[in-house]
Amino acid sequence: MAGGDRSAPGAAGSGLVDDAVTDAVLRKALWSRENEFELCKKDTLVRHTEDGDFDVGGRELGMSLQGRAAVGVYGGQSLDFFIDNANAKLVIVDSDQQAAALAARGDASVLSISRSRDGEAPRELFSVDWLGHHGARAHIADVPSLTGLAITAAHYGDLIARADRAPRGASLDLSRAFQVATAPPPEWPDSGIDFTTPDAATYGTGYGWLPPVGWGSWTIGPGAVMEFRVPEKLCHSGAILKMRVDPYLPPSRADLETGVWVNGKLATTWHFNADGKFSSNTVGDSDKHRVMEVGAPLDTGATCDARVELRFARPGAPSRPIPRPKTRGRSNCWCREQASCLRNRRNPLHAGRVQQVPREWRLRAPRGSPFPVSLR
């Protein structure tokens, strides 16, 4: 490409950059040309990969918002896959922007994954729909999580064509024709969950979390959901989820209530008040605040699978929308070495670490100090 006199790696005077990043970009570009786009390859409409991306038609599409990596959506956002005959593109769209995005889509259809409405499919977190060429909506599936999601159909071509031909305003239910699979809730590790590591995203469901970083994981938006499987020895003997939390309590929002819902039932509500000690910094872990220990009973019923949903409310605070990404601050809380662990009132169990964050409060533990939890 550069000619014989400039073909050696790093040759003087060469305008070409020869490094690992360039090699990766070129490989991906060449692979994309060779890997022809084909919707529903091997009868698969969409598949969530081990890397956290989505495979659509042979294209691996990562989640990002305003150029920043994402591990899911929050609030009324949706994952919208814009799909035409030659390619697919994934965009995270706010609910008040979707109409404009659809109006500008041209000939593309849209596979949309959004939070299920309250009261609809209460056990399922997300609704998957196909938005046809002419404005029809075809319901494909209700799913509990984005992790390990795979949607397949043997006769997808006829199904998609039917949705694309339907007129504006039409509503179709194609859910019986598609097969859906998601990953089971991950096992709770003996050492607990460390929400400073990338593995923490495994316990999220794709709703209400920001990617883990070295000091913890923020939650964002009006709620956040995580799931895991409680160890057999604890799930029917009064297990308790323990966390250390650092609520984000600025002067304008000095109170925070967090409802903790376990498998669709309210387990407890955490009440936080700044008491004159306000949060002032929205970057990293530099706030000097009280770290509080909180817990919630894990009544999982007949199963050992636990879905924990945190719902945030600001009593007395002025109505205020979630900030746009350009100006957004913290949500509700974050977990640093958030000691989230299970304990039983009778049997001792050592603690682990958990870290998560809502943008109005955060969960954390003091640096370098594990959070011992015993079962009494």
C-alpha cells in the first residue's frame, strides 16, 4: 500500500501508522467486507455475545451512548437496531427521541428492545418488537434479561416480510413464532461479588447500570436490576443481602428512598437523609461521606433465583428529568467495594464485595477493607 520504499513497519517518512490499533481497524474493515451481511444467519435474529456485544446478521454491534461504553439501558431508553438489506446499526435512543429517529430511518426496519411497561409481562424486564417499514409494530418476545439473549425463528423471512408490509398503526403478535433464550442467573460466588471488575456486569440484567470501573459501579435512572442464584444452603433459610452504601445526597435532593424488590415483592425500603452533609463531587470516589450498611431479606419463594430491583424516589425534591449524557451527574448511588453478601440469621457466612451505583446514591465500602459478614 505504501510502496516498496516505505513498506517496512515504522519506515521513516511513511505517512502510515503501523501499530496494534491500526492493525485491528484494518482487520475489522476487511472482515466486514468479506463477511457479507445476512439477517437471521442460522435462523438467529439477534444474539448477545460473551463480549457484551450483539450479533445481528454477522455484524457484532457494541452498546455505547454519546461515545461511552454502555452495559444496557436506563429509564425509558431502548436499544434500537436499524436494519436494511446491507447492514445493521445499534443506537441507544431516549424515549422522547425515538419518533425523530424513526422518521429519519429511510428504508430501514428497526428491532427495538425496551423496558416492559408496568403491569405488562411483570416477570419479564424487556419487550422486543419489530418496527416495520410502514410503521407497524410486531411483538416478538418478552425477555427477563439481555445477558445471553438469543432470538431465533425457522421461517423468519415470512415473519419479517409480514411485519414490513403491515400499515402504520397495525399491531401484530409474532411471539409464538420466535424462540427465545437468555442466560440463567449466575451463581452467587463464595467470595461475594466485586463490582469494581468487568465480571460485575454479569450480575446486571442490562437495566439501570453503568459499566464497572476501578472504584465501583454506578446505577443510573429511576431503577436498577440485578439477578443471581442464592446458594442452596441459604435460599430457604432466611438469607439476607448485605451492602454498604454511600447515597448521593446533594443540597437539591437531600433525601433518598430506595425500595428493594425481590422477585416482584417489596422486601424493604432504605431511607437516606443528608443531615446537612451534602454530596458535592460527582467524579470518581473522592466524596467524603458516611458509608452505611444496609440489608434486605431475600425471600425467593420456591426458587433459589433472586431478581433484586432497586427503585429510587426523591421525597420533596423538585421534579427533574434525568440529565442528558453531556451534563449528567451521578444518579442515586455507587458501590465501591460494596460489601454485598448473603447472610443467614443462624448460620455464619463470610462476606464478599459488591459494587453498584444508581445516579442518586451509591454503594461502597472503605478502600482496602473487606466487609465481614457473619451469620447468626
